[in-house]
Amino acid sequence: MDAAIFDFNGTLSDDEGVLTAVFTSMAAELGVPLTGAEYAASFLGRSDKEICAELLRRAGVGPDRLPSRVSQLLVRLADSYNAAVAVEPTIGPGACALVRELHRRGKPLAVVTGASRTTVLPALTSVGLLELFGAVVTEEDVTVGKPDPEGLLLAVRMLGLPEGARVVVFEDSVPGLDAAQAAGMTPVGVRGSLSEAVAAKRGIRLVDALDPRLLDLLLG
């Protein structure tokens, strides 16, 4: 492994429960039925902007009003998310230790996520990780979200990696895994929303969580 890229929600940050609660609450306020199971099946791995837009479409918001309403909903999402993680941080000590050790060993690191900078940057800052990442690519930085590899390829350019660099991508969703494979990178699935069957079908390694015990797997 020459470099590592981390998805944020559900991977680096163990926050899928927080996101499920926030999005189902927002959907209910819009009069849109959305269960936790449906959120996982339909929205996991998609960008915040895409999820907000789809909820608003289901609520009957027309295309002329959609951009402004999406912006409003994204602000509401950030406020609710940041309030929740301020009470209980979702980036655990194991993930922090893995990132710090990879950085100590000189490995270039990046975050590539469909979440907004307004949620990602405060969360990384709160646990002292932000300065360890050479690139943080959020939904504001790309035109197309996962499974398109645009964000991953942008991160590689921002890190200044040479052609042919061996990049490992940690992901917890099918769109994320598809993006990594489309970019020619090596995906590692993080157990949670991913199952053994999904990992086996794609021929990828599935790990229980991010922690320093993965160093042997990554560095050999």
C-alpha cells in the first residue's frame, strides 16, 4: 500500500445510526415515509445532496424550487448532525490510532465522501485528525457522487501520487466499493452495512472495524 483513502460516514466515522435518525426525522417532517431499513437500502453511500433532493422530490417539490430547498435541507442536516456528534463523537479511538500510525509511517492519506464539508471538517478537527489528511474531498468538490470514481481520482491528484500508486480505499457501501474498483484501487470493506455475501461477490476483504491491527494487512 502506497496510500490510503477513507470514506467518512459509516467508515472512518461510526455514524450511520446518527444519519439514519436525522434523515428519517427530516423525511417525516416533509411527510415522506422513510424507515431505517429503506434508508439503508435506498440511500446508503449516496451524497447528502442527492438524498436531500430525492426526499424533496418525494414530498412533491418541483424542479424550480428544488435547488433552494436542497440548500435549506443541507443546513438543517448539518445542524442536526453536528449537534449529535458534539454530544458523542463518532470517530473512535481505533480509527484515530490507525490514521495516526499510517501518517507516522509517511503514508499519504485522504478522505473522500459524499457528505458536506460542514459536517466532515468539524468532526475531523474535534479528534485532531484533520491535519493528517493531505486531501479531504467532499460533495462540494465533485460533479458526480459515488459510484462514480471522480472523487477518488481527484484525491489522488491532490495527494500528488505517481502513476501506478497502490491505493487502498476503505468503504462501507456498495456505491463506494464500485467507485474504488472503477478507479483501479483496492477496496477494503468495513463491516456494518456490508455483508459477507456482498464482499465475497466482489472478491474484496471485509474487516470488522478500523484499528491499528490492520497495519499488517495494509503494509505486509
